[in-house]
Amino acid sequence: MTTGLPTGLRNRHLRRAVTVPAVTTGAVALAASAAVWVPTAAAFDLLRGRNRLPTVRSLSLALGWSTLETLGVTASTALWASGRSNDQDAHYALQRWWADQLIRLLHRTAGLTLEVDELDKVIPGPIVMCAQHASLIDALIPVWLLGQVGMRPRYVLKDDLQLDPCLDIVGNRLPNHFIERDPSNSTAETAALERLAVGLGRRDASVIFPEGRITTAATRNAAVERIADREPARLPLAHVLTVLGPVRPSGTAALLHGAPQADLVFVTHTGLQALQRLADAPGGLPLRRSVRIRVTRVPRHEIPHGVAFAGWLDSQWARLDRELASPPRGATQPMLAGDPTKQ
């Protein structure tokens, strides 16, 4: 399990001196050796009876990702060199392009197809978006969704995601907040999240993953145990969860406090369980079914304040959990990843 950004890489200049060359070298090496690893990986898959070639797909995904990272870093460097490092519109455009291309790459290599229910509920802003965290690619889903309707996300992200060089560089030029996995000063972090949401407008969304980390059976049980020790009044609703993990309500509350006009939007999905862990990902490719994304919007006047908020959020999360566990209905607005006519 990831424990956070290594101490030695907290300095951004040192971190980028490591991550940027590493990713660029990886892209060059994978491209230069494709004539070797493609047939070798294919033979490896076929000898093991894996006719859908998951190893070939995984390595192709690694090549595509590292190439997109290199292109993104190059574009961000060009913006800096031209004196536009503070140009948010240019960086949001780069972010949308990067997310769109990565979704298309996942469509080609991993068989990713997205189906979105009621995308129109995302607009207009301001909104605070609470997104489910069940897989390695969850950070990509909100930015892709928001990009379809011209919205600008302000993310709350774990600090170790800065090991992704493109996310590190562009993410730190935009109004995002990278939070430690186990912050030593939770009061300061809460205040930072409140400031992050200040000034949200009709094109803006603040995005948070209230579960705090990828939810598995183990992390769900650990979270329930923590609630039993610290907040026993929340235990009944935490116990009923079978798909989602218990939320940490303080971050969402801080964002809503910073944006007093914002509605709350929940984004949940099914179909990404095979990508919960990096070690398991090759065996889960290609994905066996479409990823179904559900969007639920709650108007601001229906959201309680103060001490009642945590219990209310728990009840909303439990309702979403029941919906995820039930058989899906027909999608109202299918959007196929990689198909430009659907975007």
C-alpha cells in the first residue's frame, strides 16, 4: 500500500529531476524495444492461455502513458518558457487534452468504455464533487467528465500523485491541493481545503475523494474499525457498506464551507474493480464490461450544516452503496471512450 510521498522527494525541483528523466527514458526504451517485447509478451500470454494478450496490453499502455507524460511535460515547459506559467486557461486546456488522450489510450489498450448517466447534472457550477475511489484510474474520471462540459476542476489529491510528472507540474500551476495521506496537522489541511473552494464560479468544481484511498475489503474494514474507536455514532451506517468505503466528512465539509453557494455532486461507478491494485492490473485486461458512471446532484438547500452534516453524508453514501449493489438500469447518456463523436 502506498504510504505517501517519500520525504526525499518533497522538494519539487529534486522530485522532477528524478521523475521527468525516468518517465522520458521509459518512453524511449519501450518504443525502441517494441520489436522485442511485443512478440515476447505475446508468446508469454499465449503459452499461458491468455488469448486476449493482457501482458501486451499492459506494456502498450505503459508505452502510451509514458509518451503522453513526455508530451505533457514538453507542453508545460513550452508554456513556462513563453512566460505563460500562470495562464490557467492554457493549463486547463492542456489538462483536458491530456485526460482525453489518456482515456482514448485506455480504450485502445485496456478496453475501457465509459457510460455516463445524466452528465447534465454536473452543470452549472459551482459544485463540490465527491467521487468514488475504487481503482488506479479514478483521479482521471472527474477531470474527463468535467472536461466534456467545459468545467474547471480544483482537485484534492494525495501528495504521492506528484510522482506523476505531468500531474505534478500542471497540477501545481492550477488551483489544486495535494494532501498528505496521514497529515500531522489536520486543522491546517482543513483550512487549506476551505481556501481551495473560495471563489468557485459557474464553470468551477472542487473535487474530493471522501473515502480517502482506494476502497478494498481490507481498507473498508480498517475504516470501520477506526470509526468504531473514534466515532461510534457513525458505526451503523458504516457497517452496511458493501461496495463503497466509509467517508471522511471533514474535507467535504470544508469545501462546502468555502463555497457557500455550491451544490454537492456524487460520482460513482462500477466496472473498475480489476484495476484496484497495480500488481493485479495485467490480469484484469482487457476490461470485461463497460464502466458505468452515475452522477447524482444534491441542491445546496438540502445539505445540512454543522454537526448534522457527517450523519447526512453517511446516509447519502449508504444510499449510493445500495444503488451500486443493485442491477443497473439502462444508461440515459452513453459516452464511449475513444469515440470523438460522443464527446
